[in-house]
Amino acid sequence: MTAASPHSDSLVVLFGATAGAYGAKLGSDERELILLVWQVVDLHSKKVGTLHKCLVKADNLELSDECGEVTGLTPEGLSKAEPLDRVLQQFSQLVSSDLKALGRNTYTFCTDGQLLIRQVLHPEASKKNLLLSDCFYSFYDLRKEFHDCYPNVAPVKDQTIQSMAEYIGFRINEAEEDFGVWQVKAMVAIIFSMLPDTCVADHRFTVPETVKYKYETGPCSKSEAVDSETVIRARGLPWQSSDQDIARFFKGLNIAKGGVALCLNAQGRRNGEALVRFVNSEQRDLALERHKHHMGSRYIEVYKATGEEFLKIAGGTSNEVAQFLSKENQVIIRMRGLPFTATPEDVLGFLGPECPVTGGKEGLLFVKYPDGRPTGDAFVLFACEEYAQNALKKHKEILGKRYIELFRSTAAEVQQVLNRYMSTPLIPTLPTPIIPVMPPPYTIAAGSVRDCVRLRGLPYTAGIDDILEFMGDATADIKPHGVHMVLNQQGRPSGDAFIQMKSSDRAFLVAQKCHKKMMKDRYVEVFQCSGEEMNFVLMGGTLNRSGLSPPPCLSPPAYAFQTAAAVIPTEAALYQSQALLPQTRSQQASAAVAAAAAAAAAASPAVTYYPTQAAQLYMNYTAYYPSPPVSPTTVGYITAPQAAVAAAASATHTPMLPQPGALVRMQGLPYNAGMKEILSFFQGYQLHGDSILLLYNFSGQPSGEALVTFPSLDSAKKAVAERSGCHLGRHCVELCLI
């Protein structure tokens, strides 16, 4: 069989067209290939083979208006053609025959730019599960070669076949030649003009463009320099997508080694986004042209991103992780739901001999909290795809008394998960007390009047100054201190912000004027909302098309939203969780706290306390992280003036929030489990409904976990010993003492 070679004396000049866009937008609309035209060129003898033109039958024969007008092709004519796989077979046979007639054996493609190979042939072959031969993985870009030979001509991106032909004095007669035929003839003439005997520059075809055969995995260090012009963000990915699936979506483009970083949400699960790093800006720009291309039935959004964003997700500093990922070209599998007592031997035994782990125990990485407690997650290395597939077949099989979930993973996900857990404080420090910053008349927005706007999709580097510039003339209608940046659980910008306007009419006009306006290469969505909705989100709830969801880890029936005024209400001076506090708490202590807070407020009537976003979002953070959550007995969820706290403590001469009981965490609950089911599970332990706190995730959905307060430490230990591993419905429930 004739072979393609990057260093050959023969070129195959190749030209093609799709059923859609033409020219600079070729391949950007996902339309299929309908035409291939080619001719073999002997660079040594300057002879050519037969010029071949071949129609390709697409699955969708409908042609765009532009395609029909430019190419002159019709659906009827294409319906009689062969499909792509047959055309590629014919192509191989005809090229071999032409090369043999010229006395040559090897060849390399030469195309008009990058698009035909990278944006059309490779993506379409990947979607149709066609295996392209080696010749399609290297090619010469005629525009770049021409610019190298004639450096004084227009930039590469501005070159066309017509402009190059005009420069060398070659006359094109489009009226007399079929579409595709005149392009190939002109390209051959351009190539001959650059050869040593005819060109003063003595040009030679020696360094072809290459297409990577497969995506290479590998670690990324936080100290590594990442060019922002090489990174994109992909949104809308199926949650089960792996790095290989994403690499397949970008087939034909060269992704940097370890350049796919899957993003995780607050629960450590994939959120449908990924950051992808390419080898250069040219490849990144081609990737942006795949905006809203499809992965299966879902379209994927592709946007510019920064190197800083990529390093936040993919970068790592842990020596343990670096050593684990030092074995290159391994398939990584993530295991979730492991028993906390699981050992390396248990995991290796679970996987079995049919899927051997690379390096045995060295191919396992258990994810732990900073104090060494296991999280139930682990990553496993496999030397080949076959072993990984065998492991994935064990998805939801039982280890001990728990079923284990297995997923494909990536080096970036390993870094991200380890970074997330290792950066989680065991007992977070108390937030800074609320700072007096405003005069008394000002109050935080409340009620259902829609005088606020929500900004979504902000660049993560955007600050308040950027938002004010984005708002333009509408800045004058913003209330004092009315810009609220929403932070995520790590205290970093989430991409959302709320702005309080002077009236609902002004909020409506801003939403109309600024919706989908650009800020730093990203379009920002702007929606009108109420102060109540704004406060709800700032306190940790979620606002989406389904309506409002309560803040995480608070049982909806027990959660009562209160709109906050500028002066902190005395009853809100301290957060008191009745579900976690024993009933024996004296009413006098509560009254003393309230009275002390009121006294402190009265002592300084000219000072108001403004709930900063750090304090508001701190409840979000401490309520969920770490796992198990910190008891409210150790962290004040709503901060109060220190004087009020001190007064309350001295007045009662008792600990401020006593907790003589013991706390047990439940994991693995059915998502429909309620108080009744949990009380039945602990029958005989003298519990009541107020002893149970159901935990919810950041979407307001049950997390499958709960906190249970037992009357004594002994009863809690007894419950863990007797009931851990027992079933509630079909679910195996694990208990651990906090």
C-alpha cells in the first residue's frame, strides 16, 4: 500500500467542499463533506497525475443556498454518489495508481489552509466512526508555504487561492471550469511557482502540519506558564463525559498534553464544563469555531478562557499527586463511595485479576481530609483501555456493605479533587465581625418589588469597577453600596452579581439594555429580580427556572427566610439550630443573648451594621464544608457585635451554646427518606424529630445525608456500632461519630 510521508517528493493537492459554509467558515456549521477534488504532483519531475473529482453522498442531502450557488451541485446529483467511507477507499486506490505511474511511492497532502483536514475530514470521520489512514495526519498548508516563499505578500489569514494565483500571474477561468477543478489547477500552478528552478527563494516542502493521533494525558503544575490565548471553556457537556470524549469532540485539533480539565461543582461532581488547553493560539481559534457543535444530541458552547482559570482547575502542587500522575499514558478511573475502612488490598481485591492496577498499591490514590480521614473517594491507574473497561463493568457492585461507583477520570480531576479536600479547613475560623460602614437610613433590599438585577456569566476576573463600566449611564441609578458580588465556596468570584437599582423601572431598563452585552470577551446575561430573591441567593439559596431553592443543608420546613435590615435584629444575633441543640437549653440564656444584643444596638444608635457578602456567604461555606459539617456550637452563622457576645456570655456564666449530646452523621440515605424513616431506623434509641437534621445540596435537593443528635456520647457510640451498615430500604446506611 502506498504510504503518506512528511518528507516525500510527491504532493497530493486536495480540495473539498461541504453542504454548508464555504471559504473561511468551512466546517464551522458541522455540515457534511459533499465534494473532493485532488491531483498528484511530482515535485522532482514537475509532472502531474490525473485530476480526479468525486462527489460524496451526505446523510443530509439538503444544501445551503450559498453551497448550491457556489458549487452548482444539487441534492439529486449527490443522491447518486457514494458515501464517505467508499469515497475514501476509491481515493486511496486512485492515488496509488497515479503515484505508480509517476514512479513514486510516498506523498503528503497539500491543502488550501487548515480547515479541510482539521475542521471537516477529522470531525466527520470521528462522528461516523471511520478510521482515517495515516496520510490524513500530516499535510502542508499552501497558504503558509506561500507566505514563507513570498514573505512580502498579505498575511496568511488573508490569503486565498485567487490572491495567490494573481500574485504569480496565473489566470483563473472560473466560468470554464467546474467548481473544485479550477481551485486544484490553480493550487498546482502556485506550487510549481515556488519550486527551486522557478523561484528565487528556492522553497522546499520540508516541515508539514501535523494532527495528533490521540490525546496525551499528564499532570500540570501550578507554577507552569499557560498562555491565555490557548485556552477555551466548553459548556453543556454530558455529565459522564471523559477527557477522551472531549478530545474526540475537538478531533483534528491539537490539544496540549494534559490539556483537558473537567470542572467540578461544590459537591465534587462534574458540572458539565471543561477547560481545554491547545498547543497554540491557532488551534484555539479553530476550536472557537466549534461553538454549538454537537456531542451526541447535545450542543456544546465554546468560549475563550484564561491560563489562570486553567491552572486553578488543573494545576497542583502535591508531591503525592505528582508521583501518582508521573506514570504517563495511563487510563484513570475514579472510585466513589468506598467504605471508610477500605484498604488498598480491599480495592485490589474488588477490582480482581481481570483489571490489574498499574504498579499494584502504587496505582491507587486515596483521597483524604487534611486530618487523614478518608473521604470515600480513590483514583486508580490502568495501563490500557481494556483493563479500564473491565473495571467500569464493576460500577455499582458491592464492596463490604456499600455499592461502589466507578467513572472515567482525568489528571486534572485528580488535581482538582485533591486540591478541594486538602484546602478544606477542619474547623473554619470565625468570620470577621460585621463592620459599621453606612449611615442609618440605608437598608438592604427586601420584599417582592423587582428593583434589582442579576448579572450572570461575568468574567471571573471582573471587579466592581468592571461592573460599573459595564452598566454605563445606568450607574447613576444604582443605590449606594448596591453592588453585591456572589462568591463560591472557596471565597472566589462565582461569575454572578446582584445590583440594587433605585426603582423597578430602572431595573427593567437596565435588564433590557445590558442583556447579553459583552464584558471582556464574554457576554453577560442580565435579569430583573426582587430584593427578596437577591437576599435568598446571597444567603446560599439558588434561583433558577424552577424557582427558589433553600440554602444548602437546611431542611426546607425548618428554614424561614428573613429579609435583613441594616441593623441586625436582636433575635438574629446568634444562629440557633433547634434541630441540633438539646431541649434543655434555658430560656434565660436565650433571653440574655437577645437582651445583650439589643443593649449593644441601643448603645450606639448612630451606627448600622452592613452584612457584607463574606459574612452572608460564610453560612453557605461552613454549612457544607468540611464533611461532616461543623457543628453550629463552634461557629456563629450570623455574626454579632463582639460586645453583645461577651455580654451574653458573662450574663449567663454558662457556655453560649452548650451541647451535652453527641452528633452522628448518616450517609447513603434514600433521597426520599424523611424524619419518620430515620426515627424508625433508630427505634429504641429515644430520639425525637428535633434530633434530626436532613442535609441538602447546593441545588436544594436531598444529599442522602443527615445529622442526628443523641442524648449522650455512649448512646451515639452504641448506635454507630449496632446500626452502621444496616439497610434503610435498599440503601446501606453508614454512620460515623462526629
